[in-house]
Amino acid sequence: MSRCAMIQNTRRTQRGEPALSRERIISAAIDLLDTSGESGLTFRALAAQLATGAGAIYFHISDKGDLLGAACDSIVVQALATADTHAAPQERLRAIGLALFDAIDAHPWVGAALSDAPGTMPTVRILESVGQQVQALGVPDDALWAATSALLSYILGVAGQNAANARLGQARNIVREDFLHQLANQWGQLDAAAFPFTRAVAAQLPLHDDRADFLAGIDLILVGITARRSG
Amino acid sequence: MSRCAMIQNTRRTQRGEPALSRERIISAAIDLLDTSGESGLTFRALAAQLATGAGAIYFHISDKGDLLGAACDSIVVQALATADTHAAPQERLRAIGLALFDAIDAHPWVGAALSDAPGTMPTVRILESVGQQVQALGVPDDALWAATSALLSYILGVAGQNAANARLGQARNIVREDFLHQLANQWGQLDAAAFPFTRAVAAQLPLHDDRADFLAGIDLILVGITARRSG
DNA sequence: ACCTGAACACCGTTCAAGT
DNA sequence: ACCTGAACACCGTTCAAGT
């Protein structure tokens, strides 16, 4: 460490004012996203919370996409660490799915962020975790990609829907249950001839446990994967 | 028709200038979205294309969400009409999936729009089409929702990823193949100990046929659904 | 090297004023 | 009834000027 940096560091520590850093910015961004939603993350609001100027942030972050990606990655890393058990592949895949489901439930903006930057770290981490377990399941090499990408697409699909639901609920400032009741009402008023299935399913809609539904979908795909293996 | 409206209508027809209408606005919005992407849809650009003022649009459309939803619905209706064959349920479900895949490939913004407003018409139409065929497949009532929502989530998940890929490619102004090669390169440079699966799959990435992968995922879920049924 | 904050080039949306 | 277009309250990003 250079003498200059030491002095500056000491001075800042004495004053109790740590220097602006990438980590501090990302952490403040997560706070802002959790409390005010995606639309609450603004360079001006972020600067205010960090007691600095809006332009200062650009010294540590390249742009808003970078910021959102880093915030998302931070949550995904935490979630996947939770699922890092020593269970069998099937159980492990369920744990990965649930860990991500719960993380997105707690931080809805993560669901949208995952779809925003395909192929970047957060998605790659999920791909890796899922792929390793699918491989451990004994799926042959030529079916590995189809099985893994199906699971990944399903997980990201549920993530996106959950995020949208949460965003809508937040925008209208209503709780999940009220939102589902409103939706059930709308669906119930659709044309009976054109939408029989939707109407039939509308009544049960508010009673569904999204988490259980999500797990049922994972299980369905796993049945498909293992049925193929032994077929 | 009132005398006033008749006169106005006649005058406009004679001048070859049809009045601004919801349909004309939505059609212009689709053009704009197809040619300039999601960021190209602006009330100012839309007004310019329609040779009117920005505020005039609000007389026929409530806000940007309404506009995007209506544009999305228009494409989904067309796509689902294509898949309305007389084939068996399994084949019909594949046709629905492929019709949506192709529509989103042609109009990438539809993928994002589908995730934006959960429970609204475009998604409900897909839910209905899929649900009817799952029912026709002979799935028992208590498994109907799990099977249908799994298929729906998977379809929406792939839609979102495809949309993001297209958006990224458009932003960087590169073709799909170049994008996948860049991604394969990045993935190949990941840490070998932490990302063995991703590294192994990176090389094959640019060779994959997304459309075939999508269909393989549908088949996997269908295997899971029918295995359950007879289990 | 790092930070400040005014300025720039945009947005969606509103609304008095027109026809 | 329908349209106009300036105005309002925002954005992300840049950049001269400071320390």
C-alpha cells in the first residue's frame, strides 16, 4: 500500500467515513431495490444514500446494467451457497430451485435482472449448479444440455413471473392475496366459450401455493429426465 | 352514425388521411418495435410516424403499458391462430410452443412484454391454449394445474431468454452467431475448478439450434406429464 | 486519484389552447 | 370530440472544475 493511500485511509477511518467503493455502492443499491423496487434504483437516490454526487458512482461502476448485474449476482451467490448441501442429486436440484425461489421472493427485482443479461455471471452460476447435478444424476452426455437448459429455462420463467407479480402488487400497493382475488375475478368474467380452462382454474387461483407449484414443476421435469435415461 | 361523424369521415377519406385510431397506433407501435427495438418505442417517435402530436395518442391509449400489452396481444393472437390445427394433443402442444417461439424470434420485444404484465390477455391466451390441450391429454383434474403451469413457465422462460439475447445482439449490433462465439469464449476462460460444466458446454454453444432445444424441453415436460398419468 | 454537481439529451405524461 | 405541442418532472450519463 502506498504512503498516500495509507494516510488517506487512516484519515477516513478516523473520521468514520469509509471511501466510496464498488462494494458499498452495490450494497446500497440492494437496499434501495429491496425497499423501493426497480424504479427506486436511481443514480440520484443512490448518491443521496451514499452522501455523494451522482457522478462519483461512475468511478466505480461502468453503468446501470453493471450495477444491476452486480447486485443480482450478489443475491444469487448467497442463494446458491444455501443450497450447497451433501444430498443426492435429485434433492440437491430441488434445494437449488427452492433457494432461488425464496431469494427472488425476498428480492423480486432479481427475477427481472436475471432475464436482462443472458450469459452473464448470475445465470452462469445457476447453469453450473444445475448442470453439475444433472450430470451427477447419470444423464448421458448427449442429453445433458437438453435436460439442463430445460430446468434453467423453467427456473428463469418462474423467476420472471414471480418478479412481475411482486412488481405489480407493489405498484398498486396491494398484497399478493388481494391481487390474486382481483385476477380470479377478471378471469371469471372471460367469455365462457373461448376461455373454459382459464375460467375453471380461476376459482382455485388465490388458494395456490406458488412455492409448491414451483417444486411440482421441477419434479415433473425430473421425471421426464429420468424416464428418458432409463427408456 | 351521426351527421357530424359522417362529414368528418368523408372529408378524411377524400384527403386520404384516416383518423387516428387505437388500431392504427398499435400497428405503428409494432412497426417501431420491430425496426428499432424496445427502446425505439417512444411517444415522440410514434407521434412522428403517425404525423400527430405526442399528446394525441393518449386519447386512444391509456399509457405505455397499455400500448405494449396491446401490441404484444396482437402478435400472440396471430401466433396461436397458426397453431390451431386438428392434430392430437401432444402434437398440438408442440405446435403452440413452436408458433410462439417463432413469433418471439421475429418480434423479440414480445418476449419481454409477456413477462411485464402477468395475468393479462396475452398470457391468458397461452394459458388457455396450453391448458385445453393438457386436459385433452387425459391428465387428471388434480394434476392439471401443475402440468399446465409448468409448460407455461417453461415457454415464458425461453421467451424471456430469447428476447434478452436478441436485445443484446441488437444493442451491440452483431448477429446471433457472433454473440454466441463471444459468449463461448468468455465461458471458456472461467475458473476450471469452479465451472467445469459451463466450460465443457461452452464449445458446443454456438452450434446449438435454439429452436430444437426448445422443442426438446417441451418433449421432456410432456414425458414427465404422461409418465405421471400412467404411474 | 477521486469526487462534485451542473449540464445535456433524453423520457412519459399532462393540460391549456385550439379546431 | 379530437388534436396540438409546450411544459413538467423526471431519467442516465458526461465532464469541467475542484481536492
